[in-house]
Amino acid sequence: QVQLVQSGAEVKKPGASVKVSCKASGNTFTSYVIHWVRQAPGQRLEWMGWINAGSGSTKYSQKFQDRVTITRDTSTSTAYMELSSLRSEDAAVYYCARSLSDAFDIWGRGTTVTVSS
Amino acid sequence: SYELTQPPSVSVSPGQTASITCSGDKLGDKFVCWYQQKPGQSPVVVIYQDIKRPSGIPERFSGSNSGSTATLTISGTQAMDEADYYCQAWDISTAVVFGGGTKLTVL
């Protein structure tokens, strides 16, 4: 069964960048579309963007497009999300998820990002 | 930008039917998914493409979508169904949008 394993919690200072990884099990990574979704404490799910793991094409939410970069490494079946210019309101749990048949069918367990001076 | 609106909370007695709505402009023209999220856990899809139920999701979960409103219905609600529920749709301009979430309380 496909699993998405995310990197561990991060603590960053305001203005810094954070890069979160999402490693997929199985051998069909290049057929995946991987999304990044974040959730601030007590808040709604918020979509940030996706990457087609095969072609490398990306699409970002307008809210984040100036600060987020999503990449992938097909040799390690890993997707990455880098968010720059961090501010306190970026403190959240960041999830990667695979989309299939219009749904996010598999989710990682989430990576907590803390932003504190 | 496209928005989806959900009631903040819904309460239901065990064994009764819970209905959670999700509203958006011409939502019936889009496919809607529903996710269940329990505290400290990742979301789980319970309904996709408006009405389809993934394997492993109990039959008591069903969905509909028409006009401007999609509805998640849980028949014979159980205590284990207590969770936050989010609707989600795809939009040509916004790409992916989530509703604000509904806290389902079973009491």
C-alpha cells in the first residue's frame, strides 16, 4: 500500500525558509500528483500547490505563489515543499497528499512547523 | 476566488442521521469530496466525486451534490463519527478549495 512519509518537525525564525519532504513508497511515484496542504492550529485545511511527479509541472495557490516552491526527486520518490520568508502565521501542520480521481486519497502524517524568534 | 461555506457545527444523537452542507456558486457543476479529520490525525476521504465511497468507508456515509449545495449524510451516526468534516472542490481559477470545516458532535 502506498504511503507518504514526511520529514520531522521544524522550528524556524521569522524570515527564514523551511523545506519539508514527502517520500512515497512503491514504485509508481512518477504517476502521482502530490499536493501540499497546511492547517494552522484550529483552522481549516488550506491548499498550497501541487506537483506532477512525472513531468515536474507545478501549480500554486495565488496566496503562496510568491513564497512557495514545490519540487521532486524521482530517484528517491520524494516531493519537497519549500516556504520562504516565514512569519508567525505560517506556523502550522504541513501535509502532503496524493490526488486520485479528484480526491486526496493518501495523506502523510503531517510536519509541524513552528515559527518563533 | 471561489469559496465553500460549511456550518461550523452540527450535533446529532447516536443512531440518528447527520447532514452536513457545503455551499458554493454552481457547486453542482463541480465534483465534491468530503474528508473526516479526528484530533491529531490526518484527514481521510469518506466521499469523492460527489457520491462515491472509498473502500473501507462504512455504508452509512453518503453524499449528494446539486445546484449550489453538496451534502454529506451520515445515517445511524455512531460515536466514532465525531470529528471535523471538510468539503473540497476543484475550481478552474482557484484549483483546489476547502470548506471551513464542520465539527460533528455526537451526543
